[in-house]
Amino acid sequence: MSIRKAFFALVYDGQMARAEEAGLRDLRRHLLADASGEVLEIGAGTGANLDLYGPGVVSLTVTEPEPAMVRRLDRHVRERAPRATVLRAPAEDLPFEDDSFDVVVSTLVLCGVGDQPRALREIGRVLRPGGRLLFLEHVRSTDPKVARLQDRCNWLNRLVVCCECNRPTLDSIRSAGFEVGSVEHGTLPKAPPFVRPLIHGTARRPRAAGAGTPDLRTAAGS
Ligand SMILES: C[S@@+](CC[C@H](N)C(=O)[O-])C[C@H]1O[C@@H](n2cnc3c(N)ncnc32)[C@H](O)[C@@H]1O
């Protein structure tokens, strides 16, 4: 575990507090209102979403690879969602059988995974056919001027918040074979301009691979 990542875990909730108050928490609530059945949350961090899952959720499994985050997550699960299961795992290597979940949740995670195509492939693998990915991610801007700023500032973003601010994540979700249903473009509250562009919405694992439908287990650069 790097000292930087341990420090990030220590300050994460404090660092996000203003954004949560200024609207991020409402965006999370809106996204998770749609979660039901057997749910997996990847990169759960300190557990910011834990108390936003509704009664339609039959089981909740939360994964997180960083030990310092897992310690906080464990504590928050005990306090706020004692029936949830916590596992230490990266999104690129999920310790579940194929077709295990109805919903996978990713909030502010796909910006920081080491191998985004592989993580999306794993999400597709563990989702049942027709299962949904609920995502809320800060992304590369569609405005070329802002995208250039994001490219210039990416090193700083990586250093301070351990992720990339210039990833075209919606394109990656599509390339991985998901059918994007609803998607809204917004802004991450209280974030600097290069981290502001945000997408939130749902994407579905196709029920059956038809002509022209990429198979999620082989799409996205396998
Ligand atoms: C910005 S935080 C978001 C935490 C939480 N999802 C939230 O919405 O507050 C990014 C999280 O992704 C985790 N992460 C980093 N690399 C990852 C990977 N390869 N797979 C899954 N999660 C990862 C980090 O440890 C961190 O907890």
C-alpha cells in the first residue's frame, strides 16, 4: 500500500464533504434509487453510498482494493449496513462467478482503475444478462478546450486524488459492449474545472449477443 493512497483514504470523506453537500449526495441518491436485486458495488471507498440503498436491494456486496479504504469501509458497513458483505478486490479481478449480480454500481471509480477495459469486462462478466451498470463518473469533457486543460492537468489530478481526469468513460462503456440507456451530463460540485465534467446513468449488459453486439467477455481490448 502506498503512503499516498493511505493518505487519500484518511482525508477522503473530509475532502468530499463540500461536494456531497453541494449536490453529489443527491446525485448518488437519484442513481441508487434504481438499484434492486443482488447488487455489487465496486471501489466502494469509505462507503459513501451505503445508506442510500433502498428496500429493493436483496443483497449488497461491496468491494474495494485499498487496505486503508477497506478498514474504513468495514467500520461503516458495521455501523450503517450490517447485512452487506465487504471483500477486498480490484475491479479488474472480481472474485465472483459469471452472471452473479443484477446490478453493479460504480461511483467515481472508473477514473482510477488501472485497466479500465478489463474492469468493464469483469463488470460485464459478473452481471447477469440484462443486468445493469449504474455509473456516476467524472470524465473527459466533450468541449475540446476543457479536454485540453484536462490533458494538461492530469498529472496533478493523479498526484492529488489518485485518478485520471481525462478518460472518455462513456465511450469505454459502449466499447465494452454495454447498451447505454439513460445518461445525464452534469458537473461534479465544488470540483476544479478539469474534474468537473460528470456523467451518471445506466447501461445494460445485453440479454443475448446478436449480430453486431460485442460479447462483453471479449469486447474492450481482451
Ligand atoms: C474517488 S474514490 C470513490 C469511492 C466511492 N466509490 C465513492 O463514490 O465515494 C475511488 C475509489 O476507487 C478505488 N480503486 C482504485 N483502484 C481500483 C481498482 N483497480 N478497482 C476498484 N477500485 C479501485 C480507490 O481505492 C477508491 O476507494
